[in-house]
Amino acid sequence: MLLVRLVRELAALAKAQGIPLTEDRALLPIRTVLDGSDTEAIAAVHKIGAQYRENAPEHRMSSLQDLLAGRPLEIEETFGHALRKARELQVPTPLLDTFYHAVRAIDRTRL
């Protein structure tokens, strides 16, 4: 549910910038997550997770690979940029704000 809500927050930010999100061909089925019920959106996320566990069980997101290798995370370039843009456009992003601070703290532990 957290991922679904975070995606929805970021979709609101994209909409505020005039960026359309129309495809279901990305990593996550964006239209299903945005247009479906919470139950449908969560089921879609679980389905993607199950597919990764079955087809690529050793796959790790690039940010997790960076963390495990002791490399800096690109917090400011990703979460930070989106958070600043959301504030500029007055788009509420409470989850993004929370995750930004949590991931920044994790990133600082590698120093």
C-alpha cells in the first residue's frame, strides 16, 4: 500500500507539471495503480513482485546494489528533486517527504 500511495503522490506531481502517465508497460502497471481500486493496485504490485521472485530471484534494484556496495545513493537527484518540485507546485507529498528523510539517513550511515 505504501508503494501504491507513493506512486499516486508522484503521479499528482507529474500531472501538476503537465506530464502524462498513460502506459502500463513500465516496471509497474501505472494505469492500474492510478486508476484501480486500492485492492487492484496492491494486487498489481504483488504480481510484479511475484514475477521477479520467480524469473529473477537474484535481481536487486540499482539503489540497493549501490547501498550494498557502499556507493552513495542519488537522493538529491531523485527524491530531493521531486520533493523540491512538489513544494514549488504546492503538491502534497507526505510519503515522499518521509521517505526522503529516511533514505537520506540511511545514505549517511555509509560514510
